[in-house]
Amino acid sequence: MEWLFSSYNYFMQLIPSNLRAGIIALIIFIFFLLLGNILSKYIIKVISKLTSHGPSNLNNKIAQSFQKPLRYFIVILGTYWALKYLSLSAAQNIFIDKVFRSTIIILIAWGFYELVGIHSAISDEFKAKFKIDDILIPFFSKVIRFIIIALAIVLFASEWNYDINGFIAGLGLGGLAFAFAAKDALANIFGGIVIIMEKPFSIGDWVSTPSVEGSVESISFRSTRFRTSSQALVTVPNSTLANEAITNWSRMGKRRVSFYLGLNYATPAEKIESAVDKITQLLTDNPGILGDNILVSFENFKESSLDILVQYFTKTTDMAENLKVREEINLKIMRLLQEEGISIAFPSHSIYIETGDISK
């Protein structure tokens, strides 16, 4: 081992000092470049092992969000040390320090940007822990991301001695003109805030408005996106949506079924009375139908039929399950009418012709 170090020192003495510094700096850079990915994974693995035994796995997920920024940080740190090893001027060293600190700001902002994403680990964690509505996650994720980017820009500009106060003052002077120019955009933003606060729907709900009917896919600062039954994507400005009546079909506690059963005019009153009672009992005994609000009544004398009103509510609001219950009820009513010998009426007209002595 001593022979190896002696050979290394002897070899380095043969190289000029400027070139020797450059070679050492290059070795430092290559070392961190090759080991950057390995070191970042090892550090993340150690952090994950230390934090995975707590009551929450949130710390582990935070560490994973910073894995890519940490990998680039190791490479940049190696580049910084390599450049600092060189004999540079004071002005060059100051410039390198500013670049290094600016890069750190960008990497930290990148880590937090990934941390608060819509589908990030921390969003899922807070959603499960605090029972946050699905519609709040995308909106506040975008708000926080915007704040992170704005802070990063301010810190970056301050690092390079840019006058932030002058920039903010300039925004204040042009604020009035900007407000007039962006009044529609501001109206959409406030409309989005109203939707978020009142929560007339959540992501995935099926809603209908005078503008659109479909499933809610996402909400942003400007608009809300809906997926219609024909799979078309419709974008509605938030300012329009906030001023419209919104019907949320997904929040129905029960689904109503109502129709008229038209019977033939030749049906005796006794059979109509018996049919009403048996249909009422049929609906009451069905487990998929709510026991209250069942209405079965002989209501109208129509031109071609004697109408019985049948109205009930299914327990399920799912369309497919609702149709199964309706089909079951309709088939049982048909069998009941067949057993009673009652015919369903159809539109018809009776024509009466008087006969007489045409010779007179």
C-alpha cells in the first residue's frame, strides 16, 4: 500500500500543477457522475428504513418524492467541488457559488412540486387521513404548485440581485389594466372557488346543467371538464357553471319509477280493484324497493284505456341495477294481469253506423 501511494505521488509530481488540478477535478466530477444514481438510491433506502416503522408512512413517501432531485444534487455537488478545486479567480468563484445556490433552489422546488402533485403520495395520504373531497385535491394541488413556482422564481431572482420590490411595484401599477384585461379569467377563478366551497359535485359524479350533462373529470382555475355519455369531453367555464342550476344525479338517495298501466275498457271494476291491491303487495314484498311512497291507484278514464298509476322508489341509484329491478317488476305485473285475465289497452276508435230505410 505504501508503494502504491509513493508511486502515485511520484507520478503526480511529474505532471504540471495546473494540469494536475484539472485531472483531480475531472476525477471528482466523474466519481460523483457515476455514483450519483447509486448514492441517491442508497440514501433514500436508508431514510425509508428509518421512517417506515412510524405510525404513518408519510415520511417514506416524502423521501421518495425527493429521490430524483437528490440524484441530480449529488452530481451538481461533485461538479461544484471539482470547480472549486481549480485555481479560479475570486469573481469566478462568486459566480460558481451563485450558480450552485440557484441550482439548490430549483432542486428543492422540484422536490416540493412533485410532493404536492394531484396523484402524488402525499395527496393520497392527506385524502385518506383528513377525508378530503376528491374535487379539492386537483384544485389545491395546482394552487400550491403555483405558489412553489412563484417562491422559487423570487428566491432565484434574489440570488442574482434582481430588484424584486421594483418588480412587485410594477405589477401594482399595471394591476388595474391587467384586471380589466383579465376580468373573464378572474371570473372563472372565482367561479371555481365557489364550486370548491359549495361542492355541488365531486370528481366522478354524474351531473346535468343547462350547458352539459356528463361525468365530472377535473376542475381547474379556468374551467371544469365533463365526459358525456357519448364519451365526448366538454369544457365549461367556471363562471358559467357557478351561475347555473346543477343537478347531481349521483347523490340521489333513491331513484323514482313512475308509469301508467292502461287497461282495456272491458275490464270489470272488481278486477281493477284486485289488480291494484295485488300490484301494491307485489311492490311492498320486493326487497329492491323502498316500502314507503308506493303509489298504486286507478286514476284516469282515458280515451282508449283505464289508467292505473304505478309509482315506487328503488333502493339503488345505479342505472344498471335500477333497470334490473324495473324489469323484474314489469314481468311480474304482466304475469299478474295474465292470471287475472286483464288485457292491456291500445289506442282504438269505435265507429257506429246507423241503418235506416233509404227509400224514404
